[in-house]
Amino acid sequence: MLMSYPVRHRRSRRRPLVAALAAAALAAGALTGCSGEDGPESSVEAFLKGWRSGDLHAVGFIDPTGARVPADEVAKEIRALSGELAATPPELSRVGDAKITADLATARIQVTWTLPGQLRWAYESPVRLRHGEDDRWQVIWEPSVVQEKLEKGDRLALRRDAAPRAGVLDNAGAPIVTPRPVVRVGVQPSEVTDVKALVKQLDGAFKAIRPALVPPVDLADLPKRLSEADPGAFVEVVTLRDEAYRQIKPRIYDLPGTKFQADKLDLAPTREFARALLGSVDPAQADDLTAHPDRYVRGDLVGHGGLQGRYDDRLRGVPGQAVLIERPAPEGTTNPTDIEVFRSEPRAGQPLKTTLDVAAQNAADAALRGQARRSALVAVRISDGAVLAAANGPGPAGENLAFTAQVPPGSTFKVVSALALLDRGAVTPEATVNCPKRAEVDGRSFKNSDDFELGAVPFTTDFAKSCNTAFVALAPKLGPDGLATTGRTLGLEAEWDLGAEVFTGSVSANGGATEQAAAAIGQGTTVVSPLAMAAATAAVARGHWEQPKLVVDPAPAKPAPAGPALKTESVAALKTMMRAVVTGGTASALKGVPGEPVYGKTGTAEYDNNPAHTHAWFVGWQGDVAFAVFVEQGGPSTASAVPIADRFLRGLAAR
């Protein structure tokens, strides 16, 4: 037995050494854990993967007391805590290695939510773990893992703060659309003594308002709405501009049951003011919410059509957002708290500066007022190409015929034909060119309006009186592509970038003899828009073509370059001829317009195989303003387009 003591003694000396090594290893682990398969990091990675997928069965969970928590319960609670963010799980990643102390570890994770509008909210959150008896690291589940301020039963909620919408500005930098006074006209059912009589009186009053101030008001459903409303309710009938309300106030103010609420709405100077070009701003519609669920929410103001729609992102700005914590309330509901865990301030929209001139636009709108047919009037400043006005008559809402119509120009295209002939030396203003009633080309007959004839007269007279047969006879001198070549020097068919959709024209080229003859008088396959013709007219007045300008801030990225200088002699001759149209030709009704001399060209354009079916045109300029008038199915231009031009020019003179 004595021999055994030394052996036992040696064993007892080795045990303290092993214990010391183990202690050293544990102390090292208290600083940084290893990332091996048996470390807490693998459990954290499994937890993050399960959070994203919703399947947490690969992870063991306990609560802070050490009791086991089922994985399905954790997944359910994560969804509940996520609240309004649950539909878009966050991006998740581990930050560094876990810190281990004895059988406990703390890891840090980064949580990144994508909020509506692609706004990102990122933060770090701690995840605690315990080393279990099965040698696995278990996640200690607690609501603060999702966000450190969350408690059991809480949920994350979103609050949106709308950004101030910026305005569309005119050429002076003043907002076109700005808060303007309105009156909401309504009815209180309990005070109505005779619904039928009230509806009749309201209808008569609303119809007395100038159409420029209010669209037709439909009262057909008002009796039903009144019968279904609470007796003391305010049943809104219509919202009127203050000017319109004042027109009929004496007729409606004392009617039994009528009530009135003053308010302000963002409105243009008039209801018709460049309506199709500007577009509208309305509460988000179902289509908006469906197409852009990450951009709009119910109650947002959204630009529709025109500049408001095209530049909606710029004008509407960036809404502010806050993520709040909602706390449990009685009966299973939740209440918002003042606890904000994230906030982004709204960024106001940026204004859109245009070249529109309020006085010119009002004159253009007034000139088309009362027009029964689809029509357009566009005005361009000659000196710099600025679009001053773009008015549209009746037609589908949002249809900007002034910019996008694709219609034959008729005899207004004789401006292009005459310039092409003058450039080639094929004719001079004084040259005699016969004007018979009819001319035939390869079996097709061309005629003048009402079969007039002038006989052998100077070319200036042919132009001023708009003799088709004279131009048909001269058409072969232009060659197959002469019109297209000259048209391009006037900006037709070019790629324009002015901040709005525009059709720049398509000019007939390389056709047969009959097509060349038709093209010379603005028929055949040639089609243009009013803006394209106004820009071509401005080019003649200026001596070279420049792309029209509309949106100047932000400036268009790729405006078309200016055209070449036009031949001085040709332009001088053409100006003389265009003046003769007013002094003794088809637009002589404009002779008495006050102010500087008016130059122009009338046009009647057939649009099908029936000569009686024609559009009406007038293009011209006075002083620094070039313009084009178009009336769909307007018949003779002297009966429709020229009177509109007269009203427009007189409106400009009166400003």
C-alpha cells in the first residue's frame, strides 16, 4: 500500500493544472466567442433565417426565466409585434461575434426595414442566448429582440406626414395653382320643406353660372341622398369658386335647408385655365393605390394627366414617416403611444417652372369659350420660343389637342409650300400663276373652295386668296421630297424635348404626282399638331426655327438644336404674302385688330373623302406672338378659326 501513495500524489498534482487551463479557456471565451458550429453564432444565423421565412423550428427558444417557448409561438409573436410592417419582413444580418460569459451569450443583429416609398429604417438589436443541457445555444425570446422598446402585446405602426405639394409656376415665377377661396354648398335635410321645389331652384341657379366657372351640376340623386342622410347632416351638393358663388348667392342663400361652408382649395385662376396641359390634382384613386401601393396611401393627393401627372414625383415631394409603438388597450384593441422609434421629416415638393403667361392663357381660353366643337389654340413667343398659352375646347378630359393632335393642316401648309417654291426660285411673289376652278392630276380632280377662280394673277394673290389649283400646278417643281425638306427646316418631324408630350408632324415625301399635289395644299398623308404649326409660323417670323420651350425648371435634357437660318429673300417675300392674307385675302376680318400688323394664313382641311367634311385652321403672328388655331370639323376657316383668332388677339390687346 505504501507503494500506492506516490501514484495517488502524482495524480492529484495534475488535476489543478487541468482546472487552470479550463479556467483560462473560459476567461478567454468571456471576451469573444468562436464562430464554430457549436458556438452561439450558428443559432443566431438560424434564428435570422427563420425570422425572414416565418419557420423557426430549427431554433430552440426559452423565455428569460428559462422556460421553453414553442417556435410557432415566437413566429406568431414576431408577426404581431411587427404590426403594419409585417407584410415586408426586414433584412437581417449578424453584427460581429457573440460575447460569451459562462453559459450566456449576447449577439448583435442589424434589422433593416423597407418602409413605404422605399425608405429604409436600420438599427441594431441585441439577442441573448443560453447554452443548454443539450449542448445547444438557445435564443432567449423577448419582444425587445424585434425592437428594444417593444413590450409584450405591442405592435409597430406607421404614421405618414404628407409633404407640401409644390406648384406649377408661370413665366413670372408665380404659382398657377394656388389656394383660392371656395364655398361648399350643401343642404340640411331637417330644414327642407319641399325637396322637389328646392332641387328645381338650385338647378336653375347653377345653370345661370358661366360654364367657365363650374361644370354642369347633376342633382338627380339629391332627393335620395337627402332621404338617406341624418336629419342634421350637411349633404354637400357642389363646391363653387367664390366668384361663381357670388353670382348666384341671392338666388340660393335663403332657400330652406341650404347651408354654406367657406374653404380654400388649390386651384388654377379659372376652371378652364390650360386644363389639359396642366392636368389635375386629386385624392388617390383606386387605380393609383393598386398600381403603386408603395407610393400612395388613401388620402394622398396625386397628379393625373398633363404636367401634374408627368412631374408628380417632383411636385408631391417625399412624405414624412414615423414608426410608433402601439400599446394594448381594452377589448383587444391597441392605442398609439408617443413612443417614436423612427422618424423621417417630410421633404416639400419642388416647383415646376413653365413659360405659360397668365394673360395670354386667359385670352386663349376666352377665345375658345362657347366653342361647340373640339378645338385648340396655342401661342408661342417669337423671340425665344416660349409657349405662352395652350387652350383646348370641348372634348375628352385631359386631351391636349394643342400639342398632340395629328390632323391635316390644309391650306395653312401653303406657308411651307410657298417657302419651298421661293427657296428653289420656282416662283416669285409677282409671278403670274393661273388659278382655274379645277385642276386634274393623273385623273384626280382638285378644286378651290366653292369652285372660285381667279384667272391669271400674281402668286401673292393666289396665296392670299388660298387658290388650291395654283399650288397644284406648281407642285412638280418641288420634287418628291421638297416639302419634307423645307418642313424640317421649320422643325417639323424633329425630336422635341419640352417637358410634355407633343406631335411634331409627319410630312408627305416620295409620293406620286397626285400625292405631291395633295401635299402642296396640306392634304394627303401630311399631318401636324397646332403647336408644330405655331412653331413653324414663328420660324418664318424669326428667320430660323427654334424648338418651343415649355418647362424651364427642370430644364429638358435634350432640346432639339435650332434650325438653320432661312433665306432672307424667301422669308421677306413670304411675310409680304402672309400680310396680304389679312389686308385683302381670306383673313381680311382681322384687318381691324388693334396693335401691330397681323400676318397669317387660313386653312380648310379635308379629313375624309367627303369634300364637305373639313377642319378649320388659322396660323399667324402679331408682334412677338405667333399662334395657331384649330377647329375640328369647323368648316370654312373664315366662319370659325378666323373669329377665334380675332377674339384671341383682341384679348391680348386688352391685357
